[in-house]
Amino acid sequence: MAAQLTGSGSRRRRPAFTQPQAAEPTRHPAVAVAMALPCAVLLAMLFGGWEQMASQAQTVAEMIGH
């Protein structure tokens, strides 16, 4: 796709997704964890990942010697 020039200048316009955004407040990492953790736990329980995680944790503990 060719860049379109407007006016007499040779300055290209950047796509919208690269434009500087307005001052949006950033989300605190704890909020992101609170949003993602319930989904992760649900998926782990649905697909049997909970037992796998417990099994691997036990194996690591045995390797360490506890």
C-alpha cells in the first residue's frame, strides 16, 4: 500500500495505532493479576492442570530433599 501525501509537505502520516495515546491511566499490576488469576484457576481445574501442578511441585520438593 502506498503512503498518501497530503498538502505540499512530504511528511507521512503515521497509522493510528502508532500515534501517541492520550494520557490514559495505567492499570496496576495487582489489578491485572486479580483479573487473570480466576480465569487461570478455572482453566487449570477444567483441564486437569491442578493435579499436574501438584505432581510437579511434589517432584521438585523430592529433588530438593524436603
